[in-house]
Amino acid sequence: MNALIKQHLIDPEICIRCGTCEETCAVDAVTHNDDNYVVDMEKCNYCMDCIAPCPTGSIDNWRTVHTAYSLEEQFSWEELPEQEKIADGGGDETIEALEDEISALLAEAHKGTGGKAVAPASASKPSVNLYRRSAAASARVQGKLRLTEEGTGNDVRHIVLDLGDTVFPVLEGQSIGIVPPGEDANGRPHDVRLYSVASARDGERPNTNNLALTVKREKGGVCSNYLCDLERGDQVQVTGPFGSTFLIPEDPSAKLLMICTGTGSAPFRAFTERRRRTMPTITGGLTLYFGARRPEELPYFGPLKKVPADLMTQHLVYSRLPDAPKEYVQDRMLENVDDLSMLLSQATAHVYICGLKGMEAGVDDSFAEICRRSGRDWAALKAEMREAGRYHVETY
């Protein structure tokens, strides 16, 4: 009988196609086509460098097999195959040693991260990967609005896409892929880009089959410029939905702490809309820490001012106000130690962090200091919350 193989695989149901694993892999073992990111068994050296950076945990999957799954098989998957039954005595010492090595490396990779992401226990079950590049859904631009003031150099748009008769179920916290037309300098189709949905599950307007995106125009950004330049009535190719863990709990007593910068506000706008529409049954509250350089560069600044205080506590933080010291979300958190310490002590508390990757370390340090002042270990608490589906990070 053939020796057993421990094969590293990526779960297509969880993967959001962000490309982090491929960028991280030093031996080019991770590759992708229009549908899936996959691991080349012949190149993978089990270094585990790709495990910790993965925002969803989709990279952390393994199967023990007699014959490795080919790249072609992996490219065709919509979900991971079940672990095949391995007869007793079918293995050898090599695979056992590899199992021990992988376990040790995974433990080291997850040290400080608390393990892979888990959805809230009460979250609705998401639909994922319904539409792929090879069979994308078509959406029509129904409306668009600039969210930041002209002349600020920070061009952020709110774009509403109408799905028409297409069945495209999406939950708050999920992302969709946009297929920009054309080819790059090498003659290859442009990569699909992911954007978090900024509207509630029942539509930008209640009971409509549409959704909203928050898009920042990036200099040289193929997809962002494509989206920002679209006109009402233009057709857009859409893939997804993606994501199965960064979801809102349906438990009405859940308390949500949302920390973001820039377009990281998109999923929190969706969370807020979901809560607002179900408010009569909600007992848990929302707390938002939102950072920007100036009020005129903060997406949704105007609408946020209309959100009632009994629905959400807001901390809008600015780093470039004239005649004022720079302040970031992590600084404001330390001004509210007692409130945040009390929140973290509750089993109904859920933490969500979304925005630029540079914010993550500062926010983590503030949580550590808040816990230190109350005699708790943040690393242990974070791991406990993540395992319970109450701690979520999505940075880019």
C-alpha cells in the first residue's frame, strides 16, 4: 500500500481570494485560477508561513491521503472533500512524524492569534461561492454618491448595485468580488477585487435585491478607478459572496464593539443597518471607534450624525485636525478604559476590527493595556473570544 501523505489544502468555502497566502509563500507553492487559490503539493515545504496571515483560516486545512489531489482537482472544488477513511496499519512513521511537525508549527503560527476565525454562534448561515468569474452574476449600477468632500484627496464612493432577478443572498460582513474588464500589461485578465458589502441583507433599501459598496479611489488602482468611474445604468460582473466568519450575531443581547478606519467602515454600516431595522427586539448595544484624518474625509460622516444615541455610541477620531494633537482610535480607546474593560468582561461582547493593517498592532496594544489595568491577560482573553466566535479582525 502507498505511504500516506499529509496534504495542505485551502477551503474554497471560507477563502475570500485576497491573495495573502500567495504573497506570503516564499516557494511559490500557492497559486490560483479564476475560481480558487490552491497549494501545489510538489512545492509546499510545510514552512507554515502562510497560516497566521490568512484572515479567514481557510489556509489551515489538511487531508491525509494515499494520492495527492492534483491542482486541477483543487481548482474545480466548491468545497473541500471529506477526509477519506484510512485503514488501520496503512500509514508509516514518516506521516506520523509529519503530523507531529505540523501540529507543532501550527501551534507556533497561531501563538498570539488565538487560532483561526470562527463565526458567532448565533450568526445566520452564509451562502458562499455562488458565482465565480467563469459564471459571474451581472449587476447594474443603481446609484452612486461621493462620501468625502471634493478636494480632500480622499475620494470614497458609495455605490449601489442592483442584482435584478439574480438570486444573490449576502449577509452583513460578507464580501463580493468585482471583475474589472480588460487585461493587464502581460495580456492576462485583471484580477478580481473584493469589497465588503455596506448594506443590510435585505438590501440597501429594505426588501430590494440590491447591495452597496464603499470604494476608495486608489492611484493606479484598476478596479477602484473602474468602479468610481461607472455611471448609473452601467453593468458590472460580480462574484461571490465570500466570507463565513466576519458575521453579525443574531443574538439580540449581543454587544458589538466595532473599530475601523476608512473603508473598513463598510461592514459596520451593514451591521448598523441590520440592527436599526431590527431595533425593537435588540437589547445589546453598538459601540463604534472610527478613525480618519479629518471629518470631511470620514466616510458616512453625515449619516453617522443621524444614528440615534440609543442605537450606537460613537467615537469619531481625527489625526489631522488643525491646532490639535494627532489622535488615533487606539488613543481614544485608552480614554475609555472603564467602559471597554466592563464590555470585555461580558460574555455577550463581540469585537470587530476592520481597516488598514497598520491599525491592528496599536489597537491590540490598547486592549492589552486595558486588560492589564483590570488584572486580566489580553492574549488569553483574545484567544478565548476568538474560539467562541466573538473576536474578528479583517485588515488589508
